[in-house]
Amino acid sequence: WQPPALAMNRSGGQLQCSWPADHLGWRLQMNTNLAGSNWMDMPTTALSTVGAVPMTYVSVFFRMVYP
């Protein structure tokens, strides 16, 4: 099993993330805590293959979660 590859692009003050269409239904989660204790679902990412994050964080960590 291989985790999905995330593509990251910067656009207009946002970090735009996308992943392969065969992972539709997976959730993109982000965390701003290095300890990894505060994972948050990115809104609507389970319904698409893209997500956007404002570039206001010093450090952001991402992971894909299978439903």
C-alpha cells in the first residue's frame, strides 16, 4: 500500500493541495502542532480531491485519512 501523493501549490496567499482522483472520499487533515495532537479535517475535502489552507501558519502538517 502506498499513501496518496499530495501536490502543493501556492496561489494568492493560500496553499492549495490536491491528490489523485482514486482517493476521492479520503479526508485531508492538517495540524499546526509538531506533537501531532490536534488534527483537524479540512472542510469539504471528503467530497473532492482539493483543499486550500491560508498561508498564515508558521508550520503546517498534513495527512490523508481513509474514511
